Amino acid sequence: MAGFQAAAAFAQDAAAAVRLLPLRFERLGANRFLVANIVGDLLLLTGEELERVVSLEIRPGDGLYERAFEKLLVAGRNQRSQLQLLALRLRSRMAFLLEPTALHLFVVTLRCEHSCPYCQVSRRSVDRERFDMSEEIALRAVDVALSAPARRIKIEFQGGEPLLNFGLVRKIVTAAQERAPDRNKTVEFVIASNLALLTDDVLGFCRDNGILLSTSLDGPADLHNRNRPRPGGNSHALAVAGIRRA
Amino acid sequence: MLEILVEFDRSTHSIGALREAAYRIIREASCQIDAVGDRYLCRLTPKQAPVSAGTEDLREHFLDLVTDEILREKVAAETSGVRDVILALAFGALATQQEDARA
């Protein structure tokens, strides 16, 4: 009577039938890695486990094979369904790319009184007002934003430090609120600020117009102040004070 | 000024991996990479003077970073084809739609 072969007889075929899928990893410690597949599912592995997955030294039943398979780090070489599943999830994650944006960023100035070394903006010093957005451009940009198909439009003020050109922020908010109803739009506003220049006047205008403030704390004072140098070296204290006031 | 020298075989280590590792360690040390014969010489200059065991720790940290980068290169090389397939499955239909819309 014919019987089944032992599991080991299938091991080599099983390994050959598996392929590695795109993944990223970061070392969390001496022997601890955070591994992500192409759609961001996460798995913690030891260094030895990560090497085994990448080298496909895994076998059905060894536990690691099942974990890697479940997290779509590996797939059957001849199985298209796993690739289609990843593609479907990737497309879902990126679905926002198909829609016209509802978010419009207004860089009202390139000036900033901070000089953060990592900043991606071509920052200009505070006294160079020619690096402010003009009122004419701002009001035209309001029309562009309100012409977007989305019914709810969000306008986010960035910089530089947008509070250095708060007069223009006021004009944009006022213009957008006046023009939005005719176009059957609602508009939300956000100011991305380091809060160092926050005043009662600014806070009052934000409160009266439902404007949200967005800010960042990089961590404790020493880290924040090192990341975000400004005259006086007090960016952390000002940010914390601003958060409390807001 | 303290300098830590770490050597790599050019036949087994890419300059790209060393550059990525140099960037990742930039907060703790500056790294100058020189190609000398069949070796890459990485000169690490700590941003702060390390305490006694710190020199070896920094060297080990850099070696770990280089090892990780080499593994990333291997993963990228072995998965670039299937990555393109997944992207084509995910977004290929969009290209067709756009072409249809233009036609």
C-alpha cells in the first residue's frame, strides 16, 4: 500500500517554490529588526530570522515560513494571487492620488526666525520682506483653491514662519470665507507654526475663525532647541508656552 | 583629533552601502570614505570625544550599519522585478485609463 513521503522529502521543493517580496527593515537593537512589506505591514524579527527570510532559508512548518508568508514578505513563486493582493492593497492605500486635492498649501512667506538645519524650505532671514507672498498672488490662489472639485477645501498656511506674514493670512481667510458660499464650498484653515510669535491678537483671530494651529515638539528641551535653533535658544520654551496658551 | 579607521574590501562592499551607512551615523560621527587600492578606508571622526569603550562601540555601530545596507542592497536587487510586477498590477490599469481618456 502506497504511503505519504516524509515532510523532509518536500523541503527542497518548498524552498525553491518561494520568492522574496519587496521589504524594508530598520534595526531596533543589537538583534532586533522591524521589517515592513510593501504596504507597511510590520513584523519583528531577530537578525538571524531576517537573514533566513532574505536568503529563503525557510521551510513550511518551521514557524518563520508561516510568519513571513502571512506578512507577505515571501510568496509562492508560481502564485499570482499574493502579488494581486499586494497590488490591490497598494492601490487602496494610494487611492488619494486619484482624487483632485482638497488640501492647498499657502506659503505666505519664506522668512523664519528659526534656522533649523533640516528644514526643506529655502529659508530667508526675517528682515527680507521681498520673500513674502504678494496679496495679488494670494487672492488668485484662493480662487484656484476654491475651484477644486472637492466640496470641503482645506487651506494650510506654511512658510517659513507664516505668523511673520499674518496680515496676509488674515486677508486670505477673509477672502476665502467671502467667496466660498457662492461656490458651495466649506473651507477649513490650518496654520503650521513654531508658535514662537504667537500673540493674543493671533489667537483671537484663530478662535473667531475656527483656525487650527499645527505645531511640532521634537522632544525634550535640549533636543528641540538643538533641532530648532533661534536667537535666544528658547524655541522649546516658546513652543510649550504657545501650546498652553492655545 | 580622534579618528577611527574602518577598512572594507571593495570586491564585497559597494560605495553606495558605505555612503548610506556614513549618512546614518552622521549624528555621532563624520565619515570620510577613500578608495585605496582594493580597499575602502572609512575614517570616522566622532562628533564628541567618546569615553573609553566608546571607540569600539562606534566602530561596531558603523559595521552594523554597513551590514544592514548590504542586506538592503541584496533585497532591492532580488525584489526589483517582482516590485515592478506589483506596481504594474496596482497602477497599470490607470495608465490604460489615461491613454483611453486622451484618445
